[in-house]
Amino acid sequence: MANTIHVDVVSAEESIFSGEAKFVALPGEAGELGIYPRHTPLITRIRPGAVRIETADGGEEFVFVAGGILEVQPDTVTVLSDTAIRGKDLDDEKANQAKAAAEEALKNAKSDIDIAMAQSELAVMAAQIAALRKYRQKK
């Protein structure tokens, strides 16, 4: 009986993380999801936020995702996201610039669609900054 599960986090551009893990926590649609090896198969959407991977060697990896799809099989977890950034690649300045731009877009939004897009962008940035802070606290 394996006590690890294979985890792949993949963005539109590249594989962000691939390896064995003891546990994975991520932002499910209805709240935080925790996945251990031999989890019941499941496919669900995930919200913007941090994927926390407890690696087989006892380390921890954080990957920020801008939402996406989660597929769980008893021996594999796959996270697919248009945008995924390793915790160690998150950049304070970039995140804050993007948040300021999103706030500006929200102020200048004219239609409901503009407002919805700006709010969505802002939620992603807020989640990225929160993920960055959480990641930094662990260091």
C-alpha cells in the first residue's frame, strides 16, 4: 500500500510541479480540499488560491493557481490551471502592480461585464498575494 500519491500541477505553458506527495491541500469550489493517497476519484473546479503539496520527503511546495480543474485518481492528483506560479517564483512587486492595475480597471469599468472581469482579476491577485504571504511565513 503506497503512502504517497503522484501530483502533477500543469499550467497552459508548462509543468509546474510533478512528484510524489503525502498530502495535497487546495481551494475547492465549496472550500478547502485535502487529498491523501487512495482518495476517492473526483473531478471538480478549483478557485484561485494556493495548492499546498506536502512532498514525500517531508518538504512543502506551494503553487499559486488562478482557478482550474482538479482530477483525483487513487494514485494520482492532476491540477490543470491556465495560470500557475510556483510559490518561490511569486514576486511581491509584480503581484502588487497587477493588483493596482485590477483596482484601476474596476474604478474605470463601465459595464457589468467590465466590472465582473475586473472583480475576477482582483480576486486572482488578492489570492496570489495571500498565497505569497503564506509561503513567506513558512520560510
